[in-house]
Amino acid sequence: MRLEQFECQFAGLVGLHRQIESIFSNRKPQFPEQFPNQMFATHVVGAMAELYVAKYLGVEWEGHINHFSQPDLVLKKGTKRAWIEVRYTPKRSDIKVKSSDPDHAIIVGVTGEVPDFRIMGYVRASTVRDSYPATSPAPGKPACFAPPEAHAPIERLKEWLQ
């Protein structure tokens, strides 16, 4: 599966909006930029990764702008709801779980390049925090990183929705 051009353009605009809003709100990145304007790329590609996961799962993507206390996606089945956070990484194979992620959050790891992303799998935030120590690969807020063997296949979430 891949994103279509119009999907990349739409999600890219959402990511651009997120970064510009962050600049004018004087928000600082959690981790220092490794090169100038890195956060533009981070927000743009991150938004595309969110849309990619929503498309794969067949759920609506709201493309919110800096709603930090809200999930990236909400999966609904009957009265059950799942809080989904999407984490994109261009290089790592681990899924990052932040200290600010709710215990019940499901974190979906995504890698690859635009428009051909790849979903690595998913983890539950509380399970990762209970199993892996917090580290900080770069100056900034520590996080826990779930290695590939801890990832559940994304197909399980898709099956749960059906």
C-alpha cells in the first residue's frame, strides 16, 4: 500500500500547519534539531505516517493541529475505543514510547519513505514502560524503546476492527 499524491499533499499541509503553529506559539522541540528546520520535515512526514496508518486500518484521520492531549487516531468497535499514537522513524526499528503517553495508548511504529511507508507493528504503552528502561538517545526527554521482537503485528488491530 502507498499514499496517493493527493493524500501526501493533504497530510503534508497538515504537518506544515502544525510546525508553523508551533513556531508562533513559541513551542520548543522535545529533542534538539540536528539540522536547521528539521522540525518541518518531522511534522510533515509524521502527518503522512498518521494518514498512512489510518488508511491501512480503514479509519478516519482527523489531521488535528497540535491537540497534544488527544490521540492521533481513535479506533472504535462497538462500545470499545482504542487510543492510537503513530510514531514515525526513518532509521530505527524500535517503537518509541514517551513518558507522556497514556498507559492505555497503543503506539504504532512506522518507517519508510514518502509515499511508501511500512508499519513495523504496535505496542501498548504500559507494557513497554514495564519491560524496557527509559533511555535518551539524544538530549531531551527520556523514552522507552520497544525492539522489533516486542511488536505485535498491525494485522491484529485491523482484525479487531472487523
